[in-house]
Amino acid sequence: MRRSLAKLVPARFRKDLVVIPAVRLSGPIGLVNPISGGMTLATVAGRLERAFAAPRAPAVAILINSPGGSPVQSRLIFERIRQLAEEKDKKVLVFIEDVGASGGYMIACAGDEIVADPSSIVGSIGVVSAGFGFVDLLDKLGIERRVHTAGENKAVLDPFRPEKPEDVEHLKALQLEIHETFIDLVRERRGSRLRHDEEGLFTGLFWTGRKALALGLVDALGDVRSFVKERFGAEAKLRLIQEPRGLFGRRLGGAGGAALGGSLPEQALGAIEARSLWARYGL
């Protein structure tokens, strides 16, 4: 009788019930607009802090669905999760949904354990830069472009000028440096759990969750609800942490609030770029 009455008490007031705060991190990283969504540290910090502030929660669940994006924002989000985990003395459980690739996998490495669906896309530990060349376009349109710089290298990789080998080499050097930072982070966080040919893990390839488990990139296969109940008991609950709503029901912060100042063409271009990130993984 007493047990049945306990179920009527809201979960946050029941000391016998484990409630795991969950934060969903979804979309391209560093590309934020109302059309394509996305995330930066600024758009997710509030939710992370609220999740880790839960006093009785033994762990925080991070749900990741991201094809990557900005290496800087990826690392900033990774660092914030680890800082909060240490400050609040909580375990971090990461669950990869459709994709945890590139910067999405970098954030996943903040987890003490990483769980993926067997069909999740995981990995892509590399660095990519992409753009377009419009060298002959202006001539065909009869347009003269004028560029004036202070500093001989200020206009490197200008898309309206032919590529220079030395500019490409400089870009590749930057990519290699960023790649090494990524590799060091994965090695530090995954350590002896990495298996197989370690060098092959860092070529930019990506795998299914099942293969990622064999490679040591993830620790288990499954879904967040089943995992939480198995780990913390059949009555354990998840509590999704969302942005608070404003006066008219709009979510405060988040992707929408961060990008309302952008023009419609800028938002459309951002959506195209975001779409191209997802398309790399067949999504």
C-alpha cells in the first residue's frame, strides 16, 4: 500500500527513485540558425549546467546526434561537460543516436561511457575544409573584382582567384595541427579501450555502432532508456532538460534565439551547409 502511494509523489520529491537528467545535443556544431538548428557552447551551456546541478542524480545522460562542425565549439562543449562532471562529481553517460561523427564524436568522448545504436554512424576522426572556386565566373559576367589588402597573405584562398600551392600547403598544415589535437583527445579519453589498428582509427573513416564497439570507440550498444533502467533499476527515470519557455511559449536560448538576427539568405546558406554535413553520412 505504501509502495503504491509512493508512485503518486512527483519523481523529484521521491528519495528512493533515481532520476537521470538528460541533455540532447543535436545538429551541426557552430552552425546555428532557425532553419537547420545546430549548437554552440552558448546555446547548450545553460542546459548542461542545469543537468549537472541535480543534487541526487548519480549521472547525467548526454544524447548526441551530430555530424560535426566547428572544432573549436566541439572542444569547448567537451571541456564544459568534463568541468561540470568533475565539479559536481557525476558520471557522464553518452548515447549516440543517428550520428556521432567528427566534432560530434569529440563531444561524445566527454562520456565516461559511450553507448551507441548498432546502426549509429560513429567516428570520422579527421579535419575537413571545403569551399568553391569561382575563378572564371566574374569574367563571364563582365564583373571586375577589386581587393585591397594590408599584408600580402590577407586574401589567401580567395575563391575568385586561382589557388596557390603555398596557400594550400598552409591550410593543410593547420588541418594537421587540429587533427593532432583531436587524436590526442581521443587517446586521452579512450586510452586502452581503443583496439585494432589504432592508426586506422584516425584516417577520417566512420563506422556503424557495432563496428565502433569492436574498435573500442564506444563501450556498449543500446538505447538510453534501457541502459538507464538496467544500470539504476527498473523504476529509474530520465528527465530531459530543455530551455525554459518565455512569455509567449518560445524556448529561451537554443538555436532559434541565437540566430534570429541573421538574414534569410544567410539562414538559407547555413541550412545548405548543414545539409551537406549530414549528407556525408548518407542522412
